[in-house]
Amino acid sequence: MIVLALDTATSACSAALWRDGAILARRLAPMARGQSEALLPMVAAVMAEAGLGFGGLDLLAVTVGPGTFTGIRIGLAAARGLALASGLPLAGITTPEAVAAAIPAAERAGRTVVVAIESKREDLWAQAFTADLAPLGPPAAMALAAAAALAPGDVVVAGDAADRVLALRPDALAATAPGWPDAAGVAELAARHWAAGTALPPDPLYLRPADVTLAGAAPR
């Protein structure tokens, strides 16, 4: 299976082509802004590097959140547009699962995984997983103290808000994995979920309303 995956949900932008366990091409850059300008050129670059057209792909994948409101929209809009134009199926992957899956197995062994995603507010988005990456609950918005207490015992923490959690949990291990999703890992997860029939629809996972309200809009 050949999968093209995209991510713009948090503090990076990436696109990758994956085939049966091997990365064919990948582009990734940390960035807080500018994903809308960077994403499609990354897609064009990985397609050109791999020498593939969309007719050679089997599946598209994209992160659906939680993350920044604008970032999630950018990735989903691009992925949906590509799916519509190509007729390819599109699978969604949550941000915490993508971050957790990048943690080396040796760091996860015997520990609960806590993924903390930056919300740019006092709270953050967090989710806990077993060492084998089975979710212990859904991702949720929570106070920093609640995220730090999300899992007792031996813990490994990852995500772009990991430092905030680690400040309250000095006993926890800081994961060496990047704090943002990598499209290459998103592609692998999507292929696995697609084969198992557990892929998510490409719908945004917003855990709170957008920070901006349009003029004249009724309050929610």
C-alpha cells in the first residue's frame, strides 16, 4: 500500500509518501505559521522525488487534531481537495496517536505514555496510552495539573507541551521523539487502521470552539 500523508495540526508542517513500511519521500519543517503556503509545495516535492502520480497511490491520510484551529483546517482542506480530485480514500489520524507512535519502544517499555499538545492557553490537550499505544481514554482539554496527574507511576511524556507537564512531573521521562506529528508516521498509522477497518473519517477533532467569532454570529 502506498500512502500520502499530510500534517499541519500543531507546530510543524510535513508531507510524506510511505509504502509497506518504507518511507519513499518526506518533507518536514517546524513552523508555528505559514503551513498554508508550505504544505502543497511539500506534497509536490515528495511526489516528484518518488516519481509518482496520484494514480499510483492507494490512500491519503491527514491529522485531524486536536491542535491549532487554523492548522487543522489547512491540513484537512488540502487533504479533502486532493481526495476529491484524485478519487482516493482519505483516513484521519489523531494528533496524540501520531505523537505517541513516534516514541521509541524502549522509552515506552514499562511506562504509561502521556501526550501533551499545546493549546496556547492555560489548559492543554492531553491523552494517555499504554506502553503498547492502546488509548486509556479519549483526548481531552484539561488543566495543566490534571494533565500532569493523568497517569500515576512510571510515565513518558511527549508532545509540544511536554515541557509544561514535565515541570510538574520531574519523575517522568521526557520522550526523545519530536513534539509534533511526522507525516511519515501518520501514513504508517493510516495504513494500519485502514487495513483493520478502524480508520477515522477526515473530520476535525476540535475540543473547543474557535478563538475568533465572526461578526454578527450568534453566541454559542
